[in-house]
Amino acid sequence: MTIEHHLHPPIAPPRRTLMGPGPSDVAASVLAALGAPTVGHLDPYFLKVMDEVQDMLRTIFHTTNELTLAVSGTGSAGMEACVVNLLEPGDKIVVCTNGVFGARMADVAGRIGAEVVQIHRPFGEVFSVEEVIDVLQKEKPKVLGIVHAETSTGAAQSLKEISEAVHEADALLLVDCVTSLGGMPVKIDEWDIDAAYSGTQKCLSCPPGLSPVTFSSRAVAAMDARKTKVSSWYLDMSMVRSYWGDSRAYHHTAPINMNFGLHQALRLVLEEGMENRYSRHYANHCALKTGLNAIGIEFAVAEDHQLPMLNAVNIPDGVDDAAIRGQLLKRFGIEIGGGLGPLKGKTWRIGLMGESSQSTHVLLFLAALEQCLLHAGYQLSPGAGVAAANDFYRTTITD
Amino acid sequence: MTIEHHLHPPIAPPRRTLMGPGPSDVAASVLAALGAPTVGHLDPYFLKVMDEVQDMLRTIFHTTNELTLAVSGTGSAGMEACVVNLLEPGDKIVVCTNGVFGARMADVAGRIGAEVVQIHRPFGEVFSVEEVIDVLQKEKPKVLGIVHAETSTGAAQSLKEISEAVHEADALLLVDCVTSLGGMPVKIDEWDIDAAYSGTQKCLSCPPGLSPVTFSSRAVAAMDARKTKVSSWYLDMSMVRSYWGDSRAYHHTAPINMNFGLHQALRLVLEEGMENRYSRHYANHCALKTGLNAIGIEFAVAEDHQLPMLNAVNIPDGVDDAAIRGQLLKRFGIEIGGGLGPLKGKTWRIGLMGESSQSTHVLLFLAALEQCLLHAGYQLSPGAGVAAANDFYRTTITD
């Protein structure tokens, strides 16, 4: 018997300009590497690729941590890998929650029987070192978890002083760098971060599917001192690191082609240079902000902690969130993000991440947004946004 | 400061013929789909791709199960997704262990506080329905887990009668179909399997990175009746299914390009037709066996439960396992697998999976193996293996 099945048409994605909270645009050379012929997961060639991925990740994390690799899942798998390896049932974690991803970290920890204490700031705000010192003294946790770049709100958390407070209290510092890595400094060693996870589809501009993680020797010692097995077999770093390390012991089959893609994405980051890349992200953020302000659109986050790669802005009164985002997608192929949680319908999240952090993206977006807003009856001075951004670029960029 | 980094060379994999236990060769059209431009994980186009992946997976699993999708990790993540969603702490699972992957399932379940009872058969053997009935009566588990196609041993487990016994005992049947799906019948509905997981890099011939899973309504009811949260946030099907289902609620960012690749791989399966595909796998297995027997190499598994896609054979006495596999890889680019666990150094595992199940692969492999064996001083009748396989094809294949 032959199975009857109406075949679906082959993959042919529409043309998109990705300016949401991730994924970001992917370079053609990364897509080509992703589509390179598959080899075995223990092939000498693939083992070399794994070594090189680790080496490049260390540079991008600004660390010498031996245990630095790409977890075989998306950013949330990296979060879970860090949480479940650092914590045993009954261990205490303090999570600093000021957005969706802090809350997620608390949820992940609670599921494995950790004692979870959360401190909260409203969405869009960040934590002071005093607040962190207070909770450390009161709770004496094993781990303090905090988000460097809150993708749900656009807020940037400074970490250096908090790290000192955490280590003063003899705790481990776990940091979510999903959105920051590759777009702003993430100085693992200088800031003395014990564990951090990221995603590939933000400022690294590789498709989603892997999660770069890094662990300090202090974190490794804590994991080595565990009395119980890690709750997740798939994410158990004691086995994962044998596969990525010298013993090459088979654990699971790594996503081979995803690692090919990540390898090329990391090459592009290093080819540009870290500082150049941070400057580019910051410049395009400033240009976008100048343009948006010129048409009366304000940022949702205070000036001193705005993320360069994720611009959260207030949707103007009377403007229909879904209608404008729908038009941007339909007429221009531009994707931006809506608000998450309590910010749903109130903010737009405009990503300028990795390959998507370009003056061309900023100018096109301002022009497209103007058209959509005018169409919706919003009052603005036609051309003012693009003119302001152009003026910013003209006066700050020297060829 | 500009970061100094010696750039690694770009991705350029060597030419390989993948005849190990997976990954298998990937069709050019699948690699092309994998490298298609990335779109957002909530893009209407990607949501349509997800629907189509689910639809095609149902056909390939021979099921109408609503909850059928691709977990965002490799096969072991699918195993963990099934185990941790079906079981709560204190729930009892019986695992039938006759290889590495049964043992892994037991490990996964033990980590979340399930009560794990294992019954064992030596590597390479399979379970009788009587053994299963005995353990069910004695243990009265919530779930019985068993491996359909043991990748570590090459043994095929028949399931229909075992399924009847499991349901007679009011338990749920969980089946590992990582290696079988797409290469031999996996009849979820007809055999009344409650939960099953697979991998993409075996007989579906997509690179590793996703794990197709399917759950019966009985399994879904058991998950809905849970009193505790699933131990893994990333793999919690109550949230994952909202993203894949009608509500499209954001959970994690799916590996978008991996799903593009899987979509095309599933299209190729359906284009060929399931029965044609099963026949092809069986025919190439028979041809390989005929050829190997002609040069004195015997299968490690009894005739009545040999897998068509994974041929485990005894390494002849005095032949150096690693040397021969090394030569196959170096001289011919052919990858085959060594033995796992107690079979290390004793068996080779020769995969004929998906795109790798071809007469060209069988003939090339026999020729290459002959050269390597003769080089190593092994006595054989030169040309006998290829001649026997050719004879098999000539007399059984009609154009």
C-alpha cells in the first residue's frame, strides 16, 4: 500500500528584515555554512569545529574559562542548563526579576526543588547594588541570578558592583546574556561572572538552536561537589563537558550543522572585532533613537540603562499595536516585536542585533513606520524621523 | 582596543559517506532548506511550516495524534521530554533494557525521582511478551518504556503484543523510535503506542537537532492529570504544545532553520511513500548481509530481529577495530560505527539509513572493506562480497 499524502510546497520563506527581539538577520555565509554537508558527530573534522567554536566563544565572552561551549538547544535550554547544574534540591537561589526572563529563571529553579527567592523591580527598571546586598545578607543564597539584557523590556543591568557583592557573600553569580552577547561588552572574567548563557539568534546572528554557556572554575567546583545527579540527563554538564573536552566521550549527538552555522557566525564577529561591533550597535541605537524622538516616539526605558540592541519604545496613544506591526510585516517585510507580559500592547521592541544593526535597517524602518503611522492618522512631521537619523549618521560617521 | 584573534578557517567539511549509527547522508535539497533565509519564530510563514511539519510527522508515525511535533533538541531531548512529562516523582516506570538506550531511559527517569524498575536482556537480544507480562503483574507501573530499534546493538523489538499486555495492565507504553522511524514501520495507532520519540538524523536523513515526538490521548490525559510541574521548563509539553497548537503562545524560540530542513526531509519521505521506503531499507540490508556473509562476516543479532537500517556485525577475530574504521574514513571517507558499552571493540555498526540506504553505498562499502581487510591480512576470497551483493540486486530488482 502506498501512503497517500498531499505534499506540502517546498520551503520558500518570504523576504524579511528582522528587527524584532530575535532572531536577527543571518549573513549569507552563515546560511551557507549551515547547509554544508553533514559529517558524523565524532568525525575528526567535527571535533575540530567544536574546539574552534569553544575557542571563539571564549574570546567573545572575554573569558579563559575552560568550560565554555554551545548547549544543544535554544537560549532557554542554556538557562536551564546553568540553573539545574548549579543547584540541587534545597539549594537557595535569589532571582532578580524585572521582566519575563528573570521570572523564567525562577520558574526553572523551582521545578527542581530549589528554594527560590525573588526580588522584583517593575518591568523596564534595573536593580541597584544596595538592593542586591540587602537580599544577599538576608537570604545567604548559593546562587544569585540576574539578567544582563532583559529582552522583554529593553533594560541593561550593570553587573560589576553586583558581582563584587555576590562574591563578598560567598555566592555564585549566574547571568542571562542571551541578548547582550556580541552586541555589548559581556566581560565574564573582568566582572567575575560564574555562569552565563546566551542564544545564537540575537547579536551573534546565527539561527536559533544553540546556547553558548560558560562556567568559571568556581562554578565547576560547585558542580563537582554536587551530592545528587543533575535533574536533566540531556543538560548534565558533567557528561556534556566530556564530549566537548579531551575525552570526547559520546553523550548525545550534537546538532552538527547548527554548529557549522555558529562557527561561521562567530568568525564574522571576530573578523569585525569586538570593540568595533559594540560601537556599531551603539551608533545605530543612537541613530534610531534620534529618528524616533523626532516623530514623537519615546523610549520605554530610562536613558541610562537602554540596551543598544533592543529598543523598547512606548506605542503612541491611540495607535493600534497589532495593526501597525501587521502593516510593517505585510508591506515591508519588516518584523518588530510587541510587548511581553504587562507591556503587551504598550511597547514595541525594535531589535538592532548583529547583522540587523545597520544604518540601512534604521533608515528603512523609520521610513516604513512613518508611512504606517500617517496611514493610521497619527500626527507627525513627514520625513522628520529619517532626516534626523540621516543627520546623526552624517555628523558622526567618518569614512 | 581591538581584540586580536587568529581566525579559524571557514567551514569546509570533508566528503563523507555516512554509514554509521547516524547521522546519515543528507539530501542536497534538505541542506538547501536548512540554509534558507531565517524568519521570525512567530512569523505567519513559520507557523505554517510548523503545521506542515506536524501534519507530515503524523503520516510518518502512522497516527492521528493531535500532539505530534518536533522537540527543540536531539533525540535524547525527545526521550527526556517523554519521560519527564509522563512521570512525576514517585511514579513507577519499568524500563526494558537490552542496550545503551534503554539504560539511558532508566537514568533519565531516576533523576526526576521516579521509581525505576529495569528488566534486562543481554545486548543484542529482545524481550518476549511473557517477560513483559510478568513484570507488569509484579510491578504495576504507570509507564513501561522499551526501545523499538536499539541503535547500540542492531536489535528490533516487536511491539504489538507487548502493547496489548501494557494496556491490559492499565499502564502507558513509551517507545524509543529514534532509529526506526522512516526506515521500518512505526505504527503508533495500530500498535496503540502512548508516547514515542525519534531523531532526525537517522532514517529521516535530516541533520541532528530536532526530535519528533507523538503522544496518544491517553498520554495527554495522564499529563493533564499531573499534580506537579514538569521538572524541565524547556521540555514541558503543556507549554510546548501551546506554541505548536492553536494558541501560538510564545514559549521558547524554535530552531527555525532546523525545522525548514526537517520539513524538506519529511517531504522526501512522503514523496517516496512509506511502504516503498521500508522496502528499500529492507532490500539494501539483505544485499549488505549477503555480501558480508560471502566474506565470512556474521551478524551480531539473530536473524529474526535484525534491524534493516543498522547492521551490527561481529568484528572477525584478530582484526583491529579502530584501524579498519580509521582506514575506511581516511581512504574512502566512509564512516561506520564501533560498538557501544560491552560491544566496544567487538562489533561494527553499519548504518543504511534514509539517504544512506542505497545500493551504491552497499557496493562501495563492501569493496572498501575488502581492501582494508586484505591489507590487514584477513583471509577472504577477493571480490566475493561485491559479487554476492551484485547478484542479490540483479536477481531481486526489476526496473
